[in-house]
Amino acid sequence: MYKVVLADDETISLEGLRTLTDWEELGFEICGACENGEEALSAAAECSPDLVITDIRMPGMDGLELIKRIRQMHMEQPVFIVLSGYDEFEYARTALRYGVRHYLLKPVVEAEWEKALASITDELEARVKQKLQQAMLANRLLPVAIARMLEGQWAEPEEELAEQMDRLDETVSGWTYIHVDGPKSNITEICRELAGSVGALFIDLSGDQAGLVVESSARAAELAEGIYADLSKNSLKGYVSIGPSVHSLRELPVSYRVAAGAAARHLFYSEGGGPIDTATDARSKLSYTLPAAGLTEELMNAVERLQDQKASDKLKEMFRMFRQDRTAPEVVQMTSIDIVLKSIELVQEFGGTAEQWSDSFDFFRTEPKSLAALEDTLQVVLNSCMEYIRQHKGRSSEHPLIRVEYFLKDNYSKPLTIKEIAEQFYINPVYLGQAFIKKHGISILEYIHDLRIEAAKKWLIETNDTVRSIADNVGYMHYHHFLREFEKRNALKPVAYRNQVRGEG
């Protein structure tokens, strides 16, 4: 059984995580259901979970600090699922920097939840298979052991391999990792041949990547140039990057992560120019600065006002800044998701549904392939959003929330529910409630109470009707409910309020 730790400071949400899935059927055992980060950290230390699901905001130790602390533990690292609200964009960006690949928005959509768990189950099963392979090959093949170490499959090699690594470390001043990203069969052939000719270790990695480990010296740069030249000679598109020098073979994952990250960014920006030496090449340096909030606001204002050219210009300006500053791909990704979410909010305000944009949104949930692809897809989303608003404005000149306000003012004395109001205007009830709070700062039900109590105050001043009859006239079925709401808003009971205003007492 795989082990899972759940962490959420809201009791209802925590119980929801426990019951949302038949964990046992999926092969999981809940070894901790924790209400804060400290409890979750203790549970993780005790049971070494395969999966940790955490809310991003918790009192004391939040989800990000929990992930950071678990990352520092000497154990096989679990897979993380981070849960957060729409307004926690900065937290999401930090989670990505910590290597979290599963990020779900609250409330969790069942289809996304099941998709994430299916992906994680496949990943954990793959881990088990890889462990078995490691057990068979570790004592015979040092390169295989190093490959597994680089991919995070184990933290410490077995004793026999550890002794062999220690002996090798004593003979050199350090090690350098050269990363190659490209067509698998081609780079394998090129790297294997070059490794044999210069006495380097060929590291065969999963996916379209491979690597060489050499002693730290000027030979690393020469070898990287040789690999790049062979790729070019065979008209192959590939990327070569040199990681920082490390003192021991056990530290190679550090060199690998830096080199592989530089290659991925190189690919993201689709640039040429030979190997990247992460120690000296400016192309390996990225910015994690978010674009100015004002630029995103100007972009979305142009979309809402149907200013097509201005919206296109602002989007191009934003992506020019990304290229100029070499903004980290994960920051570009999260900025793009933020714009998509704001576009969905606009569409929902005009009566649309988020499901209409699910295909485009799925594109932004995956790892970005290039800056150009992100910009093109985002432009399509914004154009679709403006087209929907344009069509809606052709049908109605008033914003749906304004029409809802008029409706409430005319019907506050009737028994109303959010569901009935949403159906009246063809708006999703959950979205209507959220949008109303965002606009007015209070819920629809509180707004109705305010209207009723204001009407009741007018009746108290202008008539001699009984308080019970006034309560009934403004829409309260229960007299004590009326008294409670009236006193909450006026700090006086109805009769005392009437006497005070009239000067009677």
C-alpha cells in the first residue's frame, strides 16, 4: 500500500479529502490526517509517505514551508498535491519552484482530482519498477546507479556502490555533468561513442535526455562542443548544457538539476548558439520577477472594453518583457494561467461558464513547450473572450450583476435563494455568489437582509403598524429572525428605534 498524508486546517476540507476518494481501492493508506503543517511534518517523518496533499495556507507552518521541510528530510521524496484558492497566485509560483507538479484549485473539480491521482498512481508504480531494476543492476553498473540517483530514485547508493564512489572521488578534484536533450536514439549513440573515447561515464536517462560525467577540467567544455557539433552535423535539433562542478559523485544531482534546467529554458526560448555553460553563460540566468500588475490590469481592461488592438499590443508588450528579462518558464506559465482565469471571470460575469474554455485551460495546465506557443494560445483565449462579450452585449446592454441588483430591490420581500436567483439570470450559483461578494463586499443573503431592514425602518418611522406586521411585510417568516437582524444592524430593537427617531421615550 502507498502511504498518504493529508493536511488542511479546515476540518470540513480535511474530511472532504478523506472521503472524496476510495483510498484503499486505489492502493493508498492514510497515515496522517493533519490540521496543520507541524502535525503533517511529524506524520511524514514517522511514515515516509508516497503522497502528501496539503492546503497552501495554514496557520503556523503553511503548505510551502511543509514541502520545503519534507524536501530536506533524508528519505525518498513523496509526490505533492497542493490545494489553493484563486487568489493565491504568488504561492502557486513558489510551489512550482519547489518542484510541485500537481496544483489544484479549490473547490476541487472531481475530474481534475481523479486525473491527478491517476497520474500520481502511475508515477508511484513506475517508481516501484525502477527500484526493482536498481536492485538488480546497482552492484554491476555504476552509470546506471548514477542515472537513478540523478532522477531522484534514491538518496544513497548501496554500500558496495558507495565504497566504489568514495574510491573514485579520492582520485579526482571534482566532477562535471554534461546534459544533452534531443532525439533519444541519436543522442544515445553520440554520447556513448564520445564517452568511450575520452573515458567519461555515459549516463542513460529516461525520456529524450542523456548525459556524460567527466572529471572537472577544461575537457568538459571541449566535450560539450563536440556533442553539439555532432548534433549539428547530423541536422539534429538538440541542446547541450554544462552543470557546475561538484566534489563527489553523490553531489552530481546538483550539477544535473542546474544543467537540465538550463537546457529546458534554452528550449523554452528556442535559441541557438551552442552549448550553455551554466557557470558563465548569461542564458542560464533567469528572472523570477512577475510582470507589473498594472500591465495585466491594462490588458484585461482592454479585453472588457473590446479594444482588440490594444489588448493584442499589451499582450505582445508583456511577452517582449518576458524575452528581454528571460523570465523563468514557470513564472510565464503562472502569469498566463492568471490571465486565463481573469478571462473566465469576465465571461462568467456575462453569463458564460468556465466549461466553455476547458480546452484552452488544459493547455496552460501542462508544462509550457515554448514562449511563442504560450503567446499564440493566450491570444486565442483573449479573442474568444472578447467575441463572447461582444455577442452578449448585442443581446443585453446591462451587466448581469446590475440586473441582479435591480431584481433584489424589487423582490426582497419574497422568499429567495441564491439558486433561484442564479436560474433567473442563467448564471452559475457558485460564481454568482462569489462575484456578488467581490462587487459589494457582502453576500447576496446579507444584501437582502439590508434591503429588508431598510424598508422596515421606513415603515417604523412612517406608520404605526405593529412590529410583527412590518416583519411580515418585508419578508420575514419568523419574527425572532427579524428582531435579530434588525438589532444587528441598528444596535436597537425596532420599538426603541421608532421611539428614538420620533423623539418619544
